[in-house]
Amino acid sequence: MRLFTSIKQADGRKNKLKDIFLTILLLISVIIFISSALQTLGKIKKVNEEVAEKEEKLAELKKKEDELKKKYEEITSDEYMEKQLRNQLNLSKENEIVLVLPPDEILMKLVPPDKVEEQVDLTPNWKKWAELFRILK
């Protein structure tokens, strides 16, 4: 019987060691899983930030593209080309007279100076007469 009880005790010790080993293995597995999940969440957050940044940059570029398209349409219009031909190259249409004026500085010298208006005395007439005859002092 003693042999049988000692075998049972040995089996119990082996089961306890086995249980402890499995528990430690399970804890290590859980720790590895949690750290892996946290790393993955960090990477996801970083990618989401990059996506938001790229979307913002895309919106800015689309806005700039729209502005450039409008400017291109304006520049390629006939009215703009005609205006540039008239202003830059001094070209004109048939039967049209081109008047070339001197620079503004010269024009300002040619304009007569403004007349300075005399100050108008707004004192009532009765008061002026009274001062003239020294009735009021």
C-alpha cells in the first residue's frame, strides 16, 4: 500500500508541476498577446493620423487646382488676350485711334494747382456791425 500511496503522491506532484507550467505558459501567452495588440493599436493610430494629414493635403491641392483652372480659363479667353495685346503691345483694332499719355508724374506737373478758397467768416452781420461801432467788446 505504501508503494501505491507514494505513486499517487508522485502523480499529484507531477500534476501540480504540470498545472504550474501550463499556468505560466498561459500567462506568457496572454502578455505576448496584449503587447502585440497594443503595438497594433499604436500602428493603426499612426496610420489614421497619416490618412487624415493626406486627406487635408488632398483638399488643399484640389482647391489650388480649381483656382488654377479658373485662372487658365481666364487667361485663355479672348477678352484677356485682347486686353493684353492692347496694354502690352499697344495694338489696336482697325479705325481705332491709340492715345498714349505720359507717365502720371509728368501729368501731375501739368495740372494747375487747386485754388485755395478763402476762409469764410460765419459770424452774424449784427455782431460784425456791433464790433465795428464798438458796441460789444
